[in-house]
Amino acid sequence: MASQMTILSRARKTLLNALNHHNYPLKASISTFTFLRQEPELAEPGLPPSSPSPLPPNPASGSPLYNTNWRNPIPQGQVQSSIIPQGYMHQPSLSRLQAFARTLDGSSLMNVFADCMTSQRWEDMIQLFECWIKLLDRNGKPNKPDVNLYNHYLRAKLMMGSSAGELLDLVAQMEDYVIIPNTASFNLVLKSMYQAREAEAAEKLVQRKWMLQTGKESMPDDESYDLVIGMLFLTAQIDAALRYVDLTLRSGYMLSMKVFADCVRICVNKGRLDALVSIIERCKNMDHNKALSPSWNMCIFIAEVAIREDNSKLAFYALEFMAKWIGRGDNARPPVLLSVDEGLLLSALGTAGRTYSSTLLDLSWTILRRSLRLKRAPQPESYLAKVNALAALGNLQTAYGTLREFEIAYRNSPEAVEEDMFSPFTSLLPLVLASSKNGFETLDTVYFQLENLSRADPPYKSVVALNCVILGCANIWDLDRAYQTFEAIGSSFGLTPDIHSYNALMHAFGKLKKTLEASRVFDHLTGLGIKPNAMSYSLLVDAHLINRDQKAALSVIDDMINAGFVPSKQLLKKVRRRCIREMDYESDDRVESMARKFKIRMGAENRTYMLFNLEYATAEYA
């Protein structure tokens, strides 16, 4: 029957060709038949032949007709003219998927998974694996995946948003295929827990699952510890995170920079700088973690936080990391010249002085000198911060040595005179207090040291250092030593006393109520042509106030104003307090007028007056 139909169709085609060849076209006409036959008309004999139809476009040209162009793949969403639903042609049927899966073994399936991972076709991986696992291999046995192939399946499920519970169930199903889960399997579960911030579940997984495993394949690695520690830090469980950090270091793994950055952020936000110091110390004690080096910006951040909280250890570690960066930059080719801001190092010097940290002091000064690269001297504030820090540490010999460097660098600077940077009453006061801490014993030691340096080669003779000794003698009420040191400036050292020398001597006389002698010192320095400064007038006022002579003090203030100086608020409050206690209300009015003249808000001293006016002998307080 089929052969007869073929013969009839061939005969019909032959008949049509014969009719067309002899120019017997079939004319189309209106017919009353039910079916209307339409035949093509031949071209007119006089018209030129039509041009041939063009070829289809090149597949490599990016034509929308080819959605799987390997050179320029076009996303499925760009084809808008198709009436077929999106993705319908690209979803293989179950039969096609099974047919493709039957051709794959374990290694070839791994290659397919690699291609799917590159293009992030996670759903295709899941469907192909679930189909392949149900089929038989070439030997008629069920397909058996290995642990690596199964981990690819777990990763695809993780990327598709499966929860940690679902992944744990899949890990448990590995026993059905006689597969022992390895560290990578549990790491995928931990990643799902990390996304859901399930820190407690992660701890239980580590403690109950991995600790029971006897094989090395299932022991946690550095990635495992990083995930657990990161979850604990994100949930602000700092103490638990520290335990796992210690476990990580004892296991021989290195702490990753991401975990360290999370540690820094959480510890700073929670005010647990001691915990951050402990982590850094543990890393430094391990040989494989000594290479831990935070970024340059993170080092600056840690240093700023540590200095703000006066944490000398953390500041030291931050500067130590920065010193390593500077060393690497200098050894690079071409060299990268890194430098630390002097303001940050100045604050570090202040922290070293307040916390009595000699290591932080030495490192801060070393980095400062290295950052300046001998192009200029440090700022005066940096020198003063180092001198004060050394004085606080009790290292007077090094403190006076730094003072010598300070004098050499800024001896002829105009700022030294204008700002009184060498004044023992202000900038060098911590050095003065440290020199007189143990009484005349420390002062004599400093004086003999300066005397020996004056005979050294090259000699060191400093009026600034001797002024500190004079003021130190005045602080311990030792007028004889102060006067002898003042005379030794010219006789033993061959130097000329400056205004600070005379001020220190005036202070020594004034503290012992020797107002006349203090006034004679003031007259002597003015007779020598030395211009008194504001401190000179203030010390003379203090000498009169100690002697309960507020009127003389006011006259000195008048001379001070005529000389072009403005009395300070503290000085006027001292005079007003003495006027009230002496019940000299006329002088008190003069003080108030001076305060209004210079727009100084004196304020009230009600609490002081209450204590002053108490009558302890009355029966009311008995």
C-alpha cells in the first residue's frame, strides 16, 4: 500500500512538470467547487530573472537567530519576538536528560559540573546529578558518586539557597552511597549556617560531628575555623570566638585577614581592646602566624583607637605593623616611601608617657625619625612629648639628652622666644617635677651630671637645664640650693641667666614669703635691660599675695597692664580671693573692673565661700 502511494505521488509530480514545461499554465478562476486549488503562475517572458535568495547570517556575527553563540552569547531575555515561552526550549525533557546521563561516568560528570559551575548553572547540576544517581552504569550497577562529586552537588544546593538543615540531611544521605563526608562537605554546611548567622548550630556541628571523626579527612581546616569564628564575632560572642582563635592557632593554622578584620571591628565596637591585644599576642607567639600583617589603613585605625583609649600595648602592636610596612616599602624596587603622620606619633608619645611604656616611646620615636627621613627635625611638640614621657618614666639622663637635641634644633628659632617652649614653668614642667621627685638627692644628681657634661668633649652647657634645677629646688622649698645653682650659671658654666632663670629665683623667694627679695630680683633684671614677661609679673603678684598684701599685688598688675600684658583669669581670681578674705572690698571692686575691661568672666565661688565662712565652734554643728 505504501509503495502504491509513493508511485502515485511521483506520477503527479511528473505530470505537473510536463505541463509546466510545455507552457500550459493552470489558470486560477472562480469555482463553485468546495476546495479551491491554487497553482503558482509562471513569470512573464519579458521580465528579467529575479536575484537568488540570500544565505542565512553567520552564527559568529551575533545574530538574534542564534541564541547559543559561543563568541557573543545572547541572554535569553533579549529575544522578545518568540512566541514560545521563555526557557521552554532550553529545558530538556526527562527522557533527553536520562539519555544524556546514561553516557556519563563519574569523571565525565565531573567535567560537566565544572562547565556548569563556570556558567553558574546550578539548577542544571542538581537535576543532572539527581537523574544520574538513579541510573545504572555500563556494567549494570547503580552509579556511585565519590565524595568530591557529591560535594559539587552540595555546593549547587547551597548556591540555590538550601538551608543548613537540608544540607545536613544530604550529608547524612552520603552513608547510603558508602561515602564518608570530608572537611569540604561540612564546610559547605557551615557556609549555609554563616549566611543564616546560626552560630550555636555551627558550634554544635563542630563539637558533635567533627570531634567524633577519627579520620583526618573530616578534621576542621583553616576555612572551617574562619567560618565559625566569623559567626561568633558577628553575633558578638567574643569570648567564644577567642577560644576558637586559640584552637585555630594551636592546630597550626593561620588566622585569615578577613577574620582578623572582623575581630578588630567587633572588639573596637564592644570596647574589648584587651581581647584584641590577646589575639595579636597569640598570633605573634606562633611561628606560622608571625607573618600576620593588617593593611596600612587598618593599622592606622587600630593605632588611633588604642591611643584614644590609652592602650599602650595595642598602640605598640599597631605601630609595629606599620614599621614592617615601611621596611617592605624601602626594600621594594622601585621603593615605596611610606610615612606615618607626625600628629599620630605625637599622640603615641603622649600615651607612652601616661601609661609609662618605654617600648611604645622608643618605637614611636624611631618611626618618627624614619618617616621624616632626615629631611627636617621633628616638631617642638614631638621633642617635648618625648622629654615629658622620659621624665614620667624616671629616665632623667635620657630626658636631658633629648632636651639637648631639642635645644640644638630650635635654639635660634624665633618661635622659642614667642611661645616660651623652653620655659620650666609650662612646657618643661613635667621634667622639673621629675627632677625634684626624690628631693635634693635627684636634683644633686642632675646638677652633677650637667657639670660633667660641661667638661666633656664637646661640652654641653645649657641654661635651660639649669633653670629646671633651680625651679626644682624652689618646689622643695630649698632656697639655698636654688640660689647656688643660679650663681653657678655664670661662675661654673660661664653662661648668662635668662628671664626664666630670674623667674625661677623669684619663685623660690616668693614661696618662703621673702617678698622684698623677690622684688629686688625683679628690679635687678629690669636694671640689666632684660624685659620681664607675663610670668615675671605673675610670680611677683603671687609673692605679694602670700604676704597678704593685695594692694601691692594690684599695683603690680597695673604695671603689668602698662607693659602690654593681659592678666589671666586665674591671676585675677587669686587676687579677688585674697581681697575677700582680707575684707578689702575696695580692692575687690578694682579686680571686678579689670575683669570687665578685659572681658574675663570670673564666675562665682560659692562653694569656696561656704567652706571659708563655716563656724566650726558653734553648737549647731556639735
